[in-house]
Amino acid sequence: MSAVTISSPAALPRQRIRELLPKVYLGRYPTGPKNSLTDIPGVLVSTQSIRDSPKYANATAHSINTGVTTILPRKDWFNKACFAGIFRFNGSGEMTGSHWIEETGLLHSPIVITGSFGVGSAYNGIYESAVRDYCNESGQADWFLTPVVAETFDGYLHDVTKFAVTPEHIIKGIDEASSDAVPEGNTGGGTGMIAHWFKGGTGSSSRLVPAADGKSYTIGALVQANYGAMRDFKIAGAPIGRLIFEDQERKIRENPNDPELLAQAKLLFKVKEANEKKDGSIIIILSTDAPLTPIQLQRLAKRASVGLSKVGGWGANQSGDVFLAFSTANENLDDQASEPDVWKPKAVQIDMVEDRTINALFEASSDAVEEAILNAICMAETTVGFNATVEALDLGKVKDLMEKYL
């Protein structure tokens, strides 16, 4: 099927939601210095976008728009586990390794997020990286590892039959992950994603929460947004998606013979039809340096659904909405470099937040998720894909519509 191209909206340059709307209210807690998942000390991220690789010479007929996002909970992810918790808001999706995290509360793997058809290669890539770096002197893998790989489906803008993601991408992502702010929009695993019928993708945000000892804890969120209908899209409670959709319908009614409007209407109907058959998915990763236990992190992950709902997600039947939260605070949980006697229980000391004082972390998590999704959509660019073109959200129109709400 050939690609369909229509003119892009004459919008403002792509920018994050706070740059676009400086007065927007996205919660009462300040952001971290990068307003990104990498504001949590030690957390490293890499994004790789794979577009029309030279490997695929006939790219016009088989557009490649996919990628990989790699998160290292800490540099020494192999030897030093993090406490983690998972929440499944709706289960039409995959996150490998989730059973072992639910069993033990320990995260002993990079977190890789990609398209649905890239899960196998991502899984193999984590193993290949570990084999390269952690086998014993005899070259044997004398260790246990369950890779964590999550996915959302990018088959509308990407020809999934080409299996463009390879284990080499994963190894590169692990090697090159950095503490830089996460690149957003059409990046990493979000390269071919759609959100609320606009171009979606990767987004991130963070919050600083005051602690009782005068210090502060950081909460960070990273999303791969690929879900939702335009009518449900909201910014700080304002029904922006509904207003844009109603305006498009009105223009088409008033100008039924305008070829550009007809092309836009045809395209919008295709996106609408594709999304209503399966409402896409969203993967949300939360991280913090607050000392939270696995049960507390499960509870934190649940609050991602509140942030999702603020933007307009409600967990459609075939949407895969899977959230993971991890804490970097305790480092002595399960050191694979040591060799304890597994038949003699050994106590380790951990710190934890008192449950009665956890409210601010819950609230900040919801706010960070909300902003991360908005950043993903605001930073995403119009994309010519395998089946059609999906337009970016018109930021100029958003700015105009938001005037009466700010």
C-alpha cells in the first residue's frame, strides 16, 4: 500500500508543553532540572529511531518507522537489583519479565520499550549484551536473567513484517545510555506511535518532592504513548481534542469540495477506523530515588493511571496499558557478584518511606505522567508512514484554544 501525503499544518515549531504554554498548571511540585526521567541520579536512557534503513532499499513501499528506547535503572543493572512494582491497567500488551518482578519485587534487567514485532529481538539483545559482559572465565552464562521488554503496536506507520529491530540495536542502546534529557516525540520506541489520532511517541517529565529531613526526592516518568481518541484528548482539563475535532468537522461541512479538507477528512477517517478497531497502548515507566518497597512501588505504578486519565486515556478493551515503577534508593538488595550460601537466610538493611507519608509521591507521579504524555504529543512530528500520514498536533491551534483556559 502506497503512502498518502497531505500538507502539514502551519503550526509552531515542536516544543514541550511548558514551552508552548508557560502558564499551564500541571501540578504543584516543581520539575527536576531536566524535567526528564534522567533527573533520577544513576538512571540512564538511550533512544534509537529506525527509519527507512538502507537495508530496505524499497522504502517508499515499505516504510520503516520504528525504534528502541533503553532504560538502565543503574549502570550496574546486572549485579545490583532495584526494588520494582508493576500495575496492569489493561492487559492487551506485553511486558516480559513481569512475572518475576511480581514474584520477587526485584528488577535485574534493562527496560527496553519498542514496537510489538521487536520484542523478540530486544529480548535476545539483552541476553547478548549480558553474555558479552558477564560470562565467567570459561565463557559460560552461570547466572539467571529475565529480560524486561515492553511494547506498543506501530503497524499503522511501520511495516512490521520487515522486523527492523535487531539485537544489535539493543546492545548499542545499553552501551550508549546516558543521563542526558530523554529525546521526545518521534524517538526510540515511540518513532511509529500514534496518540489521540495525532502523532504520538516518547515523552518524559519529573517532579521534586520535599522530604521530612529537609532534602527532596525525585519522581520521573517516561511514556511510550500509542493510544486514545481525539475527542478525549485534554490539556490541563481543557477539551482540546474535542474542540479540534469539531472544528475539522465544521470546516468540512462548510467546504465540501475543498480538496485539501477532503484529503484531511479521508486521512482522519483512516486513523479513526484503525484506532477504533484496537485502541493502541501505552507503556509508562516511573522511577524514583525515594526508598520505596516493592508493594509501595506497585501502588506508585497504579497512580500512572490517574495521570493517563487526565490527558484522556481510560483503558479501552484492547489497549495494552502496563506500568512499571522502580526505586534506585537501596543498592544492597541482591548482589549477583557475591556468592552467599543460599540455604542460610541472610538479612540486609533497607530504607523505606513510612506509608503514612507517601501521598506526595503518589500525587507527583500522576502529575509527571500527565506531562510526559503531553510532551510526547507536543514534540512529535508529522510522519509519512507505511499506510498513510499522521499529522502532528497543531501547536498554534492549541495555543489559541488554550487562551480562555489559562
